[in-house]
Amino acid sequence: MTTANLGRTIVLSLAGNRAVSNLVSRYGFKLGARRFVAGDSLADAIAAAGELNRAGIAVTLDHLGELVAEPEEAVNAATEGVAVLDAIAQSGVDSNLSLKLTQLGLDIDPELCWRNLRRVVSRAAELHNFVRIDMEDSSRVPATIEIFKRLRAEYSNVGLVLQSYLYRSEADQRELAALKANLRVVKGAYREPKEVAYPGKADVDANYLRLVKAHLRAGNYTAVATHDEKLIGEAIRFAEEARIPLDRFEFQMLFGIRKGLQRSLAERGFKVRVYVPYGRQWYPYFMRRLAERPANILFVLRNLLRA
């Protein structure tokens, strides 16, 4: 195991540790979470979206929360999703919505999740907006894809995410390409066994480019979600060589990460969208961001020493 993979494993393990959770939650934004999370409220998120829009960057908003245990919580999450869409329409910001199916009740009852998701996507359609279903860990991929396919048969304003560290993603991309699915391609941020996911960065990166190129080649809209300049450069070169129109793809990045790169791409005429999370349930998201890069951990430690 490489040093990077070891660090990732340790941080993701700590994400489930109650004592660590209590410590991080207690200090909250003093540890640097505000770098990655817009704030506690929807108003915070709308304000952050407006600021990004003024820099020529689009947004996708995400009300943080996952793995709900009660049906009422899942219904409330759907209500918040509708509220986000209404706030986007009322404020006029350039943003769509991202959400997780476990937040809508996937683990409680797939039919409950379906009803909640359909409610949100239906409202988005009324407002001429778009909803992206985030992908979670590998155990939930099959159910997530099935719910997406079911919804895609009724609505066109819904997209999905594929993770390049999963072996199965190439086959999933081929199936979803036939549905003309709007896909966001990411590397993947969950702790996965080597039986289902590539353990090495080189293999993950190679698969990333295969997925992006295959989906663009099939004529489908593709969100290239990465901060890796090498992969971004390869995607641009491919798009130019294959004469892919600029309105068929976009680059997506996370709130608070590589701001200069975001603006540089936007200034070059590429569509750039930033994933802006908000809400009180930020801890799992925050820990995944720490696991991705050692520099993020050092950033938090510096803030802890100042606290």
C-alpha cells in the first residue's frame, strides 16, 4: 500500500469513529470545514452560488446529509430539495441540484426513495432545472442505477455519476450511454475493497479517461469532475481532436478547491460548475475531502493549532 493510500484509509476509518466525530463537530468550522462547505443554511449556499456566478462559474447545490434512518427524515430531505430548487428560481442564480439517494431513504425502502426523488425531479422539471443523483459506495451502485433508469424513462432533467475507481463503471457507462444519460465522471471518494475497485492511482486515472472519452464519443453530455490538471488537459485535447462542441461537456470542481484553476478554465471559455455543499450534516463529506489529498489534512491541522 502506498503512503497516499494508507493516509486515505486512515482518514476514512476515522470518519466512522465517534470520538473523532464529536471532536470535529465540536470545533466545526474552526477546523477549516468552511473551506469546503458554504455554511449551515440555504441562504449561505445561495450567497456562495451568487459569488461564483459573478466569476462566470455555474453551481450545483447540495444539502448535506446521508444514511437517514427514519422515513420522516427522508421526506424532509425531499422537502429541502424542493426548497433548494425554489430558492434557485427565486434568486436567479445559475445552479442545479445534487443529492444522495440514502438521504431520500434508499436504505429504508427503495420505493420511498423513488417517491421522494420523483417529487424533487418533478419540481425541477417545472422550474426548467436539473437534478444530479450523486453516487455513493459500491454496495449502493446497483440500486442507484436502477432508480435512475426508472426515472430517466419519465424525465430528461436528471443525471447520474460514475466513479472511475470501480471496475464495473466501464460496463455501466456503456449501458447508460444507450439511454443518453448526462453523466458526471469522478474518481471516487469512498473506502472500497480491492475486489471491486482499482487500488492504484494510475489505473483509476486511466479508467477515468476511458469513461470520459467513451461517453463523449457516444454523443452524450459529460461532466468532467476532477482537479487533476493532467486529466483536464487530456480531456481538452480529446475534445479538440474529436471536435466535441463546447456545449457537450463541462468541468466540475469542489467548493474551496483549486479556485484559480476554476477561474482559469472559465476564462478560457469552458463551462465550469462548482459543487457547493451546505448544511449541518457536513462531517462525512468533510472527512472524504481530507482523505483525497494530504494537503487537506495539513490545512486542518494548521487551523486546529490556531483554535
